[in-house]
Amino acid sequence: MPLIMFSGFILFLSQEEAISLIIIPSLVSNLLQAYGTRSLDLKRFLHHYYILLVIMVLMILITSQFYLEFSKNVIYVILAILIFVFLYFQIRGVNFVIKKSNKQVQFIFGIIAGFFGGISGQWGPPLVIFFLSQNLKVGQFIGFQGIVYSIGSVSLLFGHLQSGVLTKDLTLLSLPLVFICCLGQLIGYMVRTFQHIDGIKKFSLICLFAFGILLIIRAVLSGFQILNM
């Protein structure tokens, strides 16, 4: 959800507005996703993945302070790269295993997720790839992502409060989107009960691919405009 929202907003809104409008809706959405995670699973998550979590949070707090230093063109390209890497792993069905005890890999994924999270609010693709490598049960896969996304959203909130990007007016402007996102989650849950998951997945991948192409086009067109000035 944040990837699609931000990719759409950044095309016609300022950087401050684009990132600010997704922070609160993403936080609420991620908390709903994490809701229901058993205390045992939460302890297991913190025990196995604390390196990933700590590094990601630190990177989000640091890189969010430099958000406005990145031009829209850079963000377009970064988002497109994120989308196409994610699509590649999904379409090819790449399946690999990373041991829970491998702290070095957690450190690397924490840096990647935190970097992208701080400058675009998008930590999802690298974390999905990481958790897919853990051979988790479906409930754990969803719950663990909800936990780490929720903590990431809180870090992004504090980071952009500190950077001055998230203002009171933009926060209030984002509140109606919370209701829309919750409604979307409810509709998605209802659709999931009678629609085969493969169909939903294919539709989502097509939407992401279209956004990726659009972002590349906007980056190229913006680059030409800068050169002609």
C-alpha cells in the first residue's frame, strides 16, 4: 500500500506532501496487520530479528533527515528500482533460505530497508524478500512484517517530525486517508475470501509494473526539462 500510494503522490505532489500523506495511514495499516500476533511470536521475532530491526530504525531516523536533499528524479529512479527488483523476485519465484542466526545478512537488509524507508517510506520490498527467505508460516510471515513495518512507521513519524517535513496541516490532511486505507483493507479481506489469491497477486504485480514504467518516464522527462533549462 505505501509503495503504490507514494509512487502515485510523488507524481503530482511536492516531496513534503507525498511523504507526509502516507505516514499516518501506513502506521495505522501496519498496526492492523500486526494485530493478533501472539506474544510468543512477538518474543520469537525480537529474539531472532533484533539486528534487522535496530539497524533499520537507525537508518530510517538518519536518512529521513536528508529527505529533501534528494531530488524528485532520484526518488523516481529509486522507487522504480525497488519496484522492478521486487517484481523480479515475485515473477521468477526466487526461493532462497537465509538462516535466522545470520546477523550479517540481517545487518545488510536492515541498512537497505532503512535507507529506502527514510527517503521514500518504502521498506516493504527488501523486507518481503528477506522474510520470504525465512520459511515462515503464513501467519508469522504476515504478523512479523506487520511488527517491523509498524516500528518502521513510528521511526519514520519521529524522523520527519524532527526534519520538519511532517507539519500539523499535512498530518490533518492525511487523516481522511486513514479511513480510506482501512476501508480498502476491509474490501481486500472480503475479496480475498472468494477470489483466488493468484488473481489478486497478478493484478497487484501489473499495477506495480505500470507504476514502475510511469516513474521511469517521469524521471526521463524531468531530466530532459532540466537539460533544456
